[in-house]
Amino acid sequence: MHHPDYVLADDASKPPKEIVEIISQFRSEIPTLESNTKLPFVLLQDGKSQAYYVECHIQASVAIPSVDIDAVLDPEEQEQFRLQRELQPSNRAFLRMCSDAVGNRQFSDIIAEYDAHYRPEIPLKILGGQHRTEAIKRAFENKETSRYHGFKIYFGLTVDQRNEIAQIANTNIAISTDLIDRMQETVRGPQLRNFYHAVGLLDPTEDFADRRNPDGRITVRLARTFIVNFFEGMQNKDKSLEKAVFIPYVCKPGQEDPKYLSLIDKNIWMKSNLLEAGKNFAKLHSKQMTVAAQDPELNKSEFRNKSVSIAVLSSWAFVAAASK
């Protein structure tokens, strides 16, 4: 049956009713070049994720008031934690984008999801292309330059689909393995983040870092490594630490780690000894940061963050459990 808003691509299955409703809402709420010229969208379906999307063109004057670069992976349970890496305002590639946008460059392949369920006033949730989007925004606000730009708009994504699409969309700007880890953990749920909020290694509204940083904020890889080595230490607590050599375990970056996964199914998060170890390590890290910051000779990133180096963190967690 012909639909007034779209034609179905040959290899796409018929969309469910809820997807059709979202497409119709998008077409009525967000003017596009296609809707302005009474052209139907071509509705495509990704063969890997089975997600539905259209490719269209939106003027900057329409897009910029509607974009949300703080889109999240799990708006139902973890709305306060953004999906994207932090903007890199001094990055050369970004500065070139800003210059090009001022020169009326038209950008394409900005990946977004139309989702009016959270922050409905800005329903275009950017999943890929936040730097291009920011460049368009700055050019529009400073010079009132408004050109059509190419968007790929997804509809009705699940958390898993959103995670996969965001990872692929960010590959063009060398997505860090730390950001991939953070995305994986967000899809899994808030338990790991909640634990590090509870022990004080993350501030109450803070998320894991998306890359190695000078601020002492831990990454998901470090967070997982601490957990794994603590329980490795628990298994070795009856052995003599003075007569044996133990090699700390470092969780694999950018992928699911089997040792970590085997632990988190055992409802480990509220174990009092793990909580105590986490709080004590947070105190160590805070003290190291404070002492290093007060000494001009030591106030360098490698000294301030010594306790959260992979070698110190993993060994400390192991010994904290094994020596009890």
C-alpha cells in the first residue's frame, strides 16, 4: 500500500505501525527539502541492525534549534549520561570544519535519531557527526548562514541498535576504545557506574572518561580492572604473597572482557569488602592528587594520576583483597 510520507526501498521489510507513526511525526514537525518539494522519503532498513532510516536534507535554520548533541544511549534508565565523547574545540579537523561552515560548506551524513520522548524540544538526537553539527551551529549563529545539510535519520531505535549505530558513526573520527567500553557498559546498565559513585571515584553525576585524561577521571577499563583484580586477590588470600609472583590482570580494551563478565553475574556490587576497598582506593587517589598539586615539581599528570595508572591500580586491588 502506498504511504504519503515514504516509499519503501526494495530490500526493506514493511515497518511496524509505531515506526510509521514516528516517521509521520518527523515529517510534519521537521521541514526538510524533501517535504518542502513534496517528495516522499525513501525508507531504508539497515541489514545488520534492522533499524529503519531515511536520508534527507535539513536547513541549518531548522536543524540547529532541534539538535541534541547530548544524546544518550539509554534514555529510559540513564538519561543524564551522554553518549558522545566530549567536543574537541582545539582539534585541527574541527577548526577546519568551522572555517568550511562559515564558507557555506554543505555537510552530509550527519547521523541522528528522531526521538521526542525525552527533551522533546530538541528531538534530533545526534549519534554521529557532533563536530560537524557544532561547526554548522557556530556558522549559523555568527553569520546567519543557513544551507541544506545531509542527515541520516533513524526511527524507533532500541538501546542495542543505538549503541551499534553510534559506534559505526564515530569510526570516522577514530573512536577511542575507552568510549567503546563506556558505551558497552551503558547498554549493560548503571551498576558499574553506581559502584564508583558510591565509593567516591566518580562524582555523583559524573560518567566514566571517554579517553585517557589528565584530570584523574577513571575509564571503564580501569574500573573493570580494579574489580577483576580484587576478586583475583580474594581467590589467593590464603597463599603466601611473599613467596609467589602474581601478575595483575588488565581488562581488554574496546571489547567484552571474559573475566569481568564472569564476575558481574554474581551480584558482587554490594559486597562490603569490595565497597571498603573501593572507598580506601578513592582516598588514596584523592590524597595523591592533592599532594602532587601542592608541589610544583610533582604537579604533572603522571604524578597526580599515579594511583590510577594501570600497574598501581591493578596491584593495589589484588593486594587489598589478598592481604585481608
